[in-house]
Amino acid sequence: MYDYIKGYVTRVTPEYVVLEQSGIGWQVMTPNPFAFHITDEVQQVFTYLHVREDTQLLIGFKTLEQRELFRKLITVSGIGPKGALAILANGLPSQVVSAIEREDEGFLVQFPGVGKKTARQMILDLKGKLHDLFTEIDLPDSEDTLLTLAESDELDEALLALTALGYSDRELKKVKPKLEKEELDTEGYMRLALKLLLKQG
């Protein structure tokens, strides 16, 4: 079992990145592919290999905390690898842990694919079992503040990805106000931005 891979990110897509190491290009699914950047610097990706009869998925994370929380999440009934990735794509690990410890179902159900039943199951299965991930949980009390932080991260990642595609700061500044009015994931922001940019052209 690989613990991590060090290599060069050669491709970034909405679902995965390609990490080249020793002449091999590893296709790595990750919560936020646009958190990785194509550079000439070696990057470290913490990995998890998900194996089933009909599929093998190599999943990667920027931090150990992300990976360990992912491992905990997929033990919950109703949450598979893609569901766990969606949760990590829309919230920081510390936010998820805090919501579970506080039994904040209202916060948890805002993640894609998480209904009241799954949120309650997350709390029942994981509360009190996540202390090894975070020794201190110091988060804002306001749920709105947490959501704003998550949304800002998604929008920032989308804008970075669009910059990498060749769009100028001037072009992006024109569409940013409209993007800020929406609550989308990174891919959603990118699709809307591209639509607006094409209209401008």
C-alpha cells in the first residue's frame, strides 16, 4: 500500500490530476483538483487505494488530515468514496469534524448527497472518534461564516483554474461579481464563468 507519491502534476481536470513519477502518469482522484497546480516543483500527494471487484480508484489528498477523515467517512453507512470526496470538496476537515462533534445536522445536510438520515448516522458513528485528527477544534460559531469560507475557497479555485486556461485578470474581474451571487462547487463556478466569458466575447 502506498502512503504517498511525490511527483510532478502534469494535468488538472475537474475530477482528477495526473501525477508523473518515474515516467509513470498516475491518475489521482482528489476532492479539489484545482488545489493542485501544474509547476516544475515536486508535489507530495497522500494516497488511498480503493479496490472493488469492478473498479480500482487511486485517491489523493493534499494533507494527512483530509485522508484520515476520508477513511472515517467511508465507514459510515450511506457514504461511499465519491460521497466522501464531495464532502471534503465542499468543507474543510476541521469544519466537518466540528459539526460532527457538535451534532450539527443542519450543517452536515448542506453537503452534496447528505440527507438527515446520513447526517445523523455520521454523528452516531463518528462523534468522539475523531480526536486523533484534530487535538483542538477552533472554529467560528456562526454556521454562515463556515459556509462563506467554503464557498470562497471554491470560487478562488475556479478563478485560478481559469487563469491557468489563459483568461486575464481583467476578464475575470468582469464576471466575478455575478459568480459571487451563486453558491456552487468549483466546477459549477467554472461552467458559469465560461458561459459569461463567451457572452462577453
